[in-house]
Amino acid sequence: EAWHVVEGTLEFKFKDRIVDAPKGTTVFVPAGVPHTYSTKGQTRYLMILTPRLNELISELHKTPFDHHAEVRKKYKSEIV
């Protein structure tokens, strides 16, 4: 996965550190690296995904929240 921050700031949390990514920054996270991210205020970004991750996110958007664990299990994805 990769993110390019167009406006604002993203905050990435990894197992051993937190990284702020301000406007103009591109962050690449290799497959298998546990992470999560959040916006800090008004933020716009471009997200580049593999087809598998795109399918996961699309399925999560169509699935009621109380069934997200089943979808994540199907795609071998965990919440950090």
C-alpha cells in the first residue's frame, strides 16, 4: 500500500513507532507490515492499493460493521 498526502497530515502507527506524513509526503508500507493510519484534521490523500486490498476495502464498505471480523478473516487481515 502507498499513500500520497495531497492536503493535511496522516498519522501512521507501526509496531515500534508513529510517523506523521504531512502534505507532499508519500508513504509506502510493504506487504505484511502491521500498520494503521488516521487523519489529523482536514486531510486529502491518494491511496494506492493492490487488487486484493481493494477487494477487502470494497467488501468492508458493503458489509455491516458487526460482520467486519468475518471479512477481515477471509482476507487474512487484522486490526492493529
